[in-house]
Amino acid sequence: MTDIVKRSVVIAGHRTSVSLEPAFWDALKELAQRRALSINKLIAEIDRDRAGNLSSAIRVYVLRAVRAEREEAGRG
């Protein structure tokens, strides 16, 4: 089983912690870099659009991004 990594992030000036598996942290970092954003800013965007738990919302965001990239690669 993969360990969960808890990190502190700042969203709208408030510090909170997010717990994710290392693979999700890595993917989130890559997605933020591609968009020239900090991880905090990307998480803030995800936070604005979420309906439930922040960690779950981040996982869903990463999954959708990976699926979108796969679909785009299949078209090219």
C-alpha cells in the first residue's frame, strides 16, 4: 500500500493541509508546471470548483487531466 503524504498549502491566504499519495503529488506538480502555476495556485483553482473533499477533488482533477492528454494523443 502506498503511503499518504500530507502537505501544507495556502489557499486564499489560509493554510490547510492536503493528504495525497506520492503519485498524485507528482502528477499535480507536473500539471502545475505545464500551466506555469505554483502548486498552491493550481490547488486554489481546484478548490474553487470543488463540491466535496479537497483531496478527492485533486485526485479527480489529475485523473481528468491524464484522460484528456490520452485522448489528445490519440487524435494526433
